Amino acid sequence: MKINESYTKHELNSQGLVEYPAKDIKAKVYLNGTKVYFFELDNNHQSYRLYSIVNKRSFFL
């Protein structure tokens, strides 16, 4: 997956990403292994733009 690329919900699920219910964050947060992916909805709410990937350990600190 590449930063600033757009993905559909189906593409995220096919990549094995699992949505994480995060509060106080406007982003959609997805987990996969040791990585945490942050997405924002595009204007038409049809796809998600990936804007950050961090290590799972960093996210849960």
C-alpha cells in the first residue's frame, strides 16, 4: 500500500486490514500484523486515502 493512494473498503478488506474502533481520532484506523494504517474518507465518501502508517507498538503507547 502506498501513502496518498485511494482504496475502497473492499480493497482494504482483501489486504487483510481490520478496522480498529479508535475514539478521539477523525481518521479510520486499520490494523494488519505489526502495522497501523490511518485513512481519511474522500469527499464523496466512496474511498479512503492512506496518509500514515506506524508501528503497532507506537500507536498503543
